[in-house]
Amino acid sequence: MTSKRIIVLVLLVGALILCPGVAALLNPAAIYCTSLNNTYTITTGSDGGQSGTCVLPDKKSVDAWQFLEGRVAQKYNYCGLNNYSTHPVTDANLCAGISSASCALCVLPDGKEKEVTSLMGLNFKEPNLVVETTSCGGNTCPVNPSSSSTQSKNSIPVNVVTILCAIGAAAGCAVVMRRK
């Protein structure tokens, strides 16, 4: 491997390390709790750690992630409120939509099981988030594939940000996120 290839590889790996959390996601447990008209609260412990709780209609507070995963208060979860059975599972593929290894499945009348947040149509992507390329120093920066423009400051869909972060860093571009 030539030294030029090693340098490019090091730059790409470095850019990926610096840009892993670019795709902003909302807290699935908080969204789930509030979408059922419950109150979501954050409690800070004496050690400085934070935990989310969901306050249910009976005023009982439960851990918000356990509630989302169907492990507590099943009569108040989406499945229970719609007269479906709740089946908590540990399966990273089934639960990928909430970025967790555990989730709740609703058992529908026909016996089929569906992950609760997909059944509800919930979306955990940060709304109105765009990513721009700027400071290209004469280089051609990555642009939105759906756009015919090649000028800098083009909006880029968040789902391609991590890749563009690596490419942009290698090309000398800065990648900037902002709200619309």
C-alpha cells in the first residue's frame, strides 16, 4: 500500500470517528410516552445521571424505556389501550426502529405481531434538521443527490451525513448541521 493510500485511509477513518453521531434522533421512549398523552419527565440523580419517566393516567411513574419495551404498565401501553396483547422481545433486528435490542410487539387479532412504534407510525428523526457543506476551499463539495446545483451550502438529507462527513473531511470540506 502506498503512503498516499495510507494517508487517505487514515483521514477517512478519522472523519468517521469524529462524525458518528451526526444523524440526530429523538428519544424514542419520550416520543412513545407523550404520543399516548402521558407526561414524560427527566429526573437527575445525586450522581448526575439522568433517567426518563413516564407519568401514566393513574399518576404512577414508570421507567420510560421499560414502558416502551412493554415490560411495565401494559394496560396503559398502545397494545393494551387497543385490546392487543403485548409481547416484550429481545431481538435487535425487530427492535432496530427504536435503536434498542428490546422492544414491545403488539399481537394483532389475526395473530401477527408488529413492533409497537411502527404500528403507531412514530418517527424519531429530528424534525427540520438539514446538513450543509461549507468551506470547500475550491474543492467540489458533496451535494444533495436530488439537486442539480453544485454550489456550496446545499442541504443534504441526514441519512447520508455520516458518509458525507468522511468524504467531506477528506476533500477539505466542513459539514454543518442546522435546523430549518
